[in-house]
Amino acid sequence: MTHTQSMNYEFISIIIPTRNEEKYISKLLDSLVKQDYPKNKMEILIFDGMSKDKTLSIIRNYKNKLNIKIFKNKKIKQVYAFNDGIKKSKAKYFMIVGAHSRLDKNFVKESYETFKKIKREEPKLAGVGGFIENVYENVISRWVALLLSSPFSGGSSFRYSLKPGFKKTVVFALYDKEIIKELGGFDEDFIVGQDFELNLRLNEKGYKLYYNPRIKSYYYTRKSLGKFIRQIFRYGAVKGMLIREGYFNILWFGPVGLLGTEVLALFKIKSFLWLFLIYVALSVVASLEVLMRKKKWTALLLPFGFLFLHNIIAIGFLKGLIMGRRTFK
């Protein structure tokens, strides 16, 4: 008898928001078919945001392989799918997985076993998440993947850390549904970054989140520069919104500080010119670290990427800080 057969696994809901994902959804569903978690202990809840391509027809082809239920998300934005999925979930635990991703075959099992183990040690555990590796399909997405793999980008540690432990935020997490319902679910004013906001709210209420790098998923990074700019601009805006909501992290002000330093350096104010040169030196060191770790020569171009990334985030941050909840209206 295998370990999977001998352990008393519990029912889990996997919530997947989709919209025009015909190029990627089969990759995710194939990875769910291959999971070593018992298939009769999983339900796959698809919330489709009115797709106009072949997404739904592809999903229907998997109905004989997975316990799939399909719902319409007429409001389109994925945060509505998250909350609707929690309401329709029949399980004690749920996870939300992006349609632009795929999972290691032990993803669900490792998530569940980690949760049960850590819960015995930490009663306030609310969720567990794992490592997400950025994968690419062209030159632009390769560059983006390298950029986000460095701590210097300002991205969350689940993109590069190999050390398990309690974290402020996790990705594609397995959550205790009752705890999330107790907090009121996802904040629907956060069209982007709603999982980040939820994790901060959990921290604020004294709940814990655990990171296990053995829980591994793969995310397909943006293939066009325009889509990447839009994505990181929104990430910046979310941080600005969070400041208005009463959350605080001094690191969130870093990109705005850089933007101000650049402006003042243009006026040849020596102290700010030196600050900018220090930033450049740090970006070069970060790029060399990525080069040594990833063995990709394109890492040598990352200093330009970091500068570009941080400036776009800064502009987004200012919008979120000024407009607050009107940012994504």
C-alpha cells in the first residue's frame, strides 16, 4: 500500500479563474490529472470570465479525467471568482491556482501534508504555499523571468527562497476555508493583488502562513513588454492602496525614493547623484548573482531591467496612494 493510499486525505477544492486561456489551460489541467493526491478527494471549480476563445471546450474535454464543475463569472475579474468559489466549495480546504500555470505532480499532496504537519505545531495556521518558478516562451518572457527571480526586484520570496518557514505572504496557497470566511473573503476592491491583501489581513489578525519550497508550481511570464508593464504598474498601485488601508512596509517606498532620487540627480545635486550611483552598483551586484545562479548571459542586462521595473512600480504606487479604492474602478 502506498503512502497516498494509507493516509486519510481530506476533500480539497481547487478554484481556477479563467478568461481566454486556450493556450495555457491544458497545461494546468494535465498537471492536475497527474497529481498523486486521490482524484476522488479533489473538486476542480472553474469560473470562466466569459471567454471568447476555445477555453471552455478544452476544459470540457477533461471532465472524464477530473471532477470538474464549470461556472460563469459574469463580472469577469478574477477576485469575484475567488469569493464565489469559496461559497460553492464543498471542502474544508481550498486553493486558488492561476490558469497561466502548471503544478508539480506532488503539489496538492505536499500542500495538504505540510498543512496538517504545521497545524499540529501552530494552531493559528491559516494557509501554506510554495515555490513558484517563472518560465518563459520567448526572449521577453525569458528576461522577465530572470528579473523576477532576484530579491532585488522587490518580488515576494516565494520566487527565489529555498528556505521553509513562516512568511507574510504565500502563493497558490492551501487555505482553511472557515478562517477565510471568518475574515470576509477576498476584498473585491482589489482587482489585482487581492491574495496579497488577504495574506496581510490574516497576519494582522494573528494568523500564520507557512512556506514550503517543495510545493512547486510554474508560472508562464508575460510574453509582451506591454502586458508586463501593465502587470507591474498594477502591482505598484496595489502597494499604494495598501498604505491608504493602514498597512505599512518601508520597502514599498523604495521605488518612489528611486524615482525622486533620479529627478533630483538630474539637477546635479551631488548627494542624490551618489545615491543613484549606489543603486546602480547594487543592481549590478544583483545581476551578477542571477548570472551565477541561472547561468544565463541575459542576466547582464538586468541592471537596465531593474531600473525600468522600479520606475514603473513607483508610478503605479503613486496612483494607488492618491486614488485609493478608485484605482481600479
